[in-house]
Amino acid sequence: MLQKFFIFSFSLMLLSQANLRSQDPELRGVWIAWAGSNIPSKEQIAAWMEDVAAHNLNTVYVDVWRFSYPYFKSQVFYNETGLWTDPALPQGRDVLEDMIAEGHRVGLHVEAWFEYGFVACQGSSDHLYQVHPDWFSRSRSGSVLFNGAYEYKWLAHTNPDAQQFLIDLCQEVVTRYDVDGIEFDRVRYPELDCGYDSVTIQLYKNDHNGNPPPQNISDPEWRRWRAEKLTEFMARAYDSLKAVRPDLEISNAPIVYPYGYDNFCQDWRPWINEGHLDFVTPQVYRSSNASFTYELDLQLNYVNDPSRFYPGLTSITNSYLVPTGEIIGMIETIRNRGLPGHVIWYYNTVADDLPELRDSVYLTPVSIPNRLVDWRQPAIIVNEDDPGIQRSSGWTVYSTLPGFENGCLYSLGGGGEWIEYSADIPRSGWYELYAYLIYQFNATQQAAYQVLHSAGIDTVYVDQSLEGNARWHKIGDYYLEQGDSATFLRLDNENTGSKILFTDAVMLLNSNRASMITGIPEKSAITNPVEGWQLLQNYPNPFNSSTTIRFRIPHSNEVCILIYDILGRLVRNVFQGKISAGEHSVTVNSTNLTSGIYHYVLKSDQESIARKMMILK
């Protein structure tokens, strides 16, 4: 077992100065990853998030793309491979949803980290390669295997279809999940002997009078050309994500320059200096503060605005665990240079250091730079036995079955049992609603959660017998009005038959995603400058299978309702015809439409009004 050596080479006065500076907003991040196929359980994720928050860090970068799979329910991946996520996961399991629920529950910011970037396959887990071999990069010999024994297959970095696949994955996350940011990684080549696929060769010929790429893999112009293509990708990815969620920060974790450029065609300087990232977290991975300080100062020469530079530091190099005192020294060095934060690689190896960090450089919690203080509001958790709960008398306390806090309640079907959850809603807005589910094989598959929200009542049916749904399970996004002791959820056993219905805690989390996508409360309407023309917010929004669009016109007129995707492409003409004055409605189904943000438009010869809507599948 490796031993840690605690080296404290700084004075008490310097430490006191560091603590004073640490009260300013500061990003204190840590990357969350796992080894091989050891996918963390829901219980592990909860424990990790509680540990990180308890030691006064404020941001986690959670792995969502690694080892050939998205670790979220991906329609994009399913459309290509027939798989939603890693097939090793229990049915219904969504790792990113688990990370968000547990992270936001304890007040952390949760960044979706696409760790493997252009690496889309490993070894025999090559589902995407099997359907799109033309999307993948090759060496001069024609091989698609890179990185030695790891046998990674890398998407061709210049292939427009491969690039769009990655961008679609990222857009899917920001439209379907309430993440606090996106971080790219491995936006680089695996080695210099890469880029000899047919698409890259043709693009190079187009730029070089028909001449193919040099066989000299170190040719300076060939290296520069590939680096510039990566910059073009980052610009395209950044613009695509900002078009969907302009409120989110986009970052990248590159290798230090010039090593990354010399060996992997990765030049991150234009990414940050030309506005293709909001901040950059270079991997300044060194085993001592002295070597870290030297490298950090070199890297700072390459960035125009240091306030957008959040260095990554490591708690392990190869198999050597970096002493806690050295990590503390690195954080002090970062603060001495006035930088706004840092990210540590990675939780598993820094966990033992956290108590020392909390007692020295993380004495108190701090806010995150460039974020409103209330960006993440405290979770509202209502337990099944809280005083304000209203319920029938026939529920049974199950004290030996662990719930969120102690036991839970259950009832047999058909007994007329019910329970209503109420809470003080601090302000009107969009909320994510979660229920803490008890997994049992004999539980009902039709638990009817009736959500009372500003626009009415929705019923969501949840399978409590599905292992993947255990612990915090998202019911949906709802707009709730401010109010004291407001009832927002009801559950009963009327339709559960002979199965057991469980109930436990429920949780509300403010949703920045839904607020940004819908823009305004769903009850509101936009009245256009041309008097009497109105296009109302569709309901429900977001929606899965269908939604209703209502609109008003002041007089008889020829109108059409059109739907465009975020790239401005017309995807459906919902209605076209002459109608009378007054209010009208049309129903839109999501058949043949993927998850994402769309614009719907009311158009006539006199007026054109647009709104946003969102499909979640």
C-alpha cells in the first residue's frame, strides 16, 4: 500500500494569508472518474458528493463519456448503435441523473465532463465503429487502433459527421439535464501518426492543390494544419452549445503547451484567446509544488486573460501519491497568482487529503466566480413523516428497509391509501422534482405520482420494481408558484393492484435548464407589436410525446405554424390554412423528432412570432 508523506514547508503567516484570500469566489473543483468497468453505485455517488461538499469544495466534473459509452440515457447514441448507455448498467439506470441529483442535493455545481472526447471505442466495445467505420481515424498503415494495449479507436478529427456526433451528444446533455457546464477533454490526436483516413486526406488535398498529407508525421505544416482543424471544431462546438444554453460555461482540459502541440497537434491557445471557451483547465500535473510553479508560470504566458485560467493539478503521478503538503502548496501558488480557481485530479486519490485541505486552504465554503449566488438554491426535501405531510391512516412504517432517512412507508394496492407532500416554495420558477424510490421486486410498476403545478395536474407513472430507478428518481420539470405550505405532489394506491406501493422523501431542485429553455412561465404569452397577434407558450414544455400550441389572431387570415431546429432548418409544417379570428390550438407530436430545443413560429403575411420549446425523450 502506498504511503503518503505530509510535507508542510510554509509558514503559519503564509497559510493565514491563503485563508483570507480563499474567502473570495473561487472554483474548487475535482474530477469524478472510475477505473475500468467499476461503475460507481448510487450509494457511492451519494457518499462522494457528501464528502466533497463537506470539505468545502464546490464543483464536480462528472464523467459522462468514456470507455465507448455515454453515461446518460442518450437518444443520439441509441440512434446510431441501438444502445442507450453502457449495457452493464441495470435497466433504467442513468449515471448522470444520479450525479446531478446527489450533487445538487448537497449544493455542488455539476459539470458534464466528456473525458474521452474523440475516443469513441475501446477494444471490443466498438459499437459505433461497427456501424460507422468511415467515421474513424487511421494511421499511415491504415490501422484504427491507437494507444497500445488500450486499443482506442478515435473518431476522425476532421470528419464532419463524426464532429456532429460529438456535438449532438453535448447538446443532448445541455438540453435534457440541468448541468452547470460542459467540459471537453481529449480534443487532440492520439499521436502524430494519425489523420490518414480518407476524409482527412481529401480535406487536406482540397487545401493543398491536390497533394496528400506528408508521410513525415512530424512535418511542421501537417501538424499545424491538424491543430487548426481542432480549433475549428472547438469553435463550432462552442457556438452550437451556446446557441442552446448561453448561460452555461464551456471549458476544456488540454495538455500543457507546447508538449500537447508537439506530440498531439493540440494547441489550446486560440481556443481560449479567440473566444471558443469560457475558461480553460490545463493539466499542469506535477508531483511537487516547485515543479508545478515552474510549469504554471510557463502556461500563464500563453493566455491573454488569466481570469479565464483554472489550472488542473494532480494528487497522483503514475503510481506516486502526491503528498498533501505539496497539494496545499500548489493551491497557495495558484492563489498567489490571482487565479480564480483550480480542479484536482481526481477524487479517488485526493479523498484522503480532503480533511487536511479543509483545515488549511478550504476553511470555509465559497461561491463560484461568474455565477449568481442563488444559481444553485438549497434543495427542498420533504420526508414522508414530516409534520406538514397529509396522509391516510393505513400506511405501514417499514423501519428495517433503509430509506432516505431511516425507514419508509408502504401499502398494499387497492386500499384507498394516499399521501400529499407540501413545502414552502421560496420563489416562483422551474423545479426538478425527484422521488426517493425503494427498490423491491414485488413493488408496483405503476406508481402514479400526481404533480400539482402552475398549469394543472400531471400524472407520471414510475416502476418501483426496477433496480435502476432506486434512490433519487426524477419525476420531471415543473413550474411552481411561490407559496407557503404549497401542496405539489400526491401519491395513492388506487391502481396498484396486489403490488406494494412505497413512498419516502421527495426533493425539489431549482432548474436553471428549464428556466433558460422556456424563458418565461408557461402561463404567459407574448403579444406582438401588431395588435391582437399572440403566440402562447406550448404546454406541456418540455414534452415527450405531444404538446399543444395555442395562438390568437385578430381577424380572419391565412396562417401557418412552422417548427425549426436550433440550426434554423425547417423540420415540420404543423398547420397551414385560412382561419377565423380568435384563439386556436394545434397539437404537435414528437414522431421523427429527436430530443432538443426547437423554435415554433406563427407566420402570416402580416406577422411572424417565434417561441422556444423542448423535446425530452
